[in-house]
Amino acid sequence: MLIQDKILDIYKKHDALLEGHFLLSSGLHSDRFLQSALIMQYPHIAEKVVSELADQMYDVPFTTVVSPAVGGIRFGYEFGRLLKKRAIFTERVNEVMTFKRGFALEPGEKVVIAEDVVTTGKSTKECMDAVIAAGGDVVAITCLVDRSNGVAQFDVPFYPLLQIDVSVYEPGDCPLCKKGLEVVKPGSRNIK
Ligand SMILES: [Zn+2]
């Protein structure tokens, strides 16, 4: 079985990838729902999933993994653990991605950014800016899921574990609503 299919199976088994008609927290509707935290809640399964990426990126020279909080923290931790690297994270302070908690980088420290889901690439780029502002050097970006449909582009190598297309619709212009499909809120009990 292909690695992508194996990982997709794990996502589906844990309801981390749902297909149907969903109401997102943004108010928009979508045909798929992704929640990597549902994988990351089981450390032994997180290890299995992240080890695929750790294998792919074994030769990338870096010393530190940096993740944007909150979604990327567990992924970054597991990725750093498997490759025996330091794992730190950025947080928003007044909307700006910042290192807190005494986290710091050496000048020119080689960094891989680890994000759970890349939707537009915006928070990834903000995390890159924080690394550069702190004196670090971003050598690659990785994520569990790239759902940007090719929109997210970076000027360093990009290693997504999965690439999944997700269609998002305004509620007034949603083909799934027009088909009469009931819209469900992910996480609610009527989802199965
Ligand atoms: Zn709809």
C-alpha cells in the first residue's frame, strides 16, 4: 500500500478526515473536514504518522524544528523527538507570531518549520518571519496536510505528508446545500 493511502486510512479511522457536508467554525461549508489533533491525541499513532515524514526528511540538515502554536506543537514535538532535534514554537502576541517562554535561536541556526495543516500558507509564512527576525535560517517546511490546492508556495523546499483537496463554499452558494444534504458540525454527535 502506498504511504499516502496508509496515512489516509489512519486519518479516516480516527475521524481526522471526514467526507460529507460540514459547517466550519468560519461559517463556511465544506465537503471535507480535517482535524489532525484527532491523530495527535494518540502519541503512539502520532509517532507512526510522523515517522513517515521523519524518514523522508532524514537528510535535511537542520538543528531545530519550529511550529506555530497551537496546532503545530504536538507535530513539531514528535518530529523533533524522532530526528533528535530541538522543538520549539511561536505564539501570537497582539496578532504577531513571536517566540516566548525564553525560546531563542543562535545566529544562522538551521530551522525546519512544522505546521499541522497548511490552508493558505499564511501562518507558516508568519512563523518563517519570526524565525528570520530571531536570526534563524529556514531550510525547509513540512506539514501533515497541505490542503491549499497549490496556493501555498514557499521559497524553500516543502514536504507535505498528505495533499488533500478541500472545497469550501459560502452557505448561500453551496452545491451540497442545493442537493439537499444536511449540514453537520464536526465534533457533534450526529456525525456518524
Ligand atoms: Zn452547504
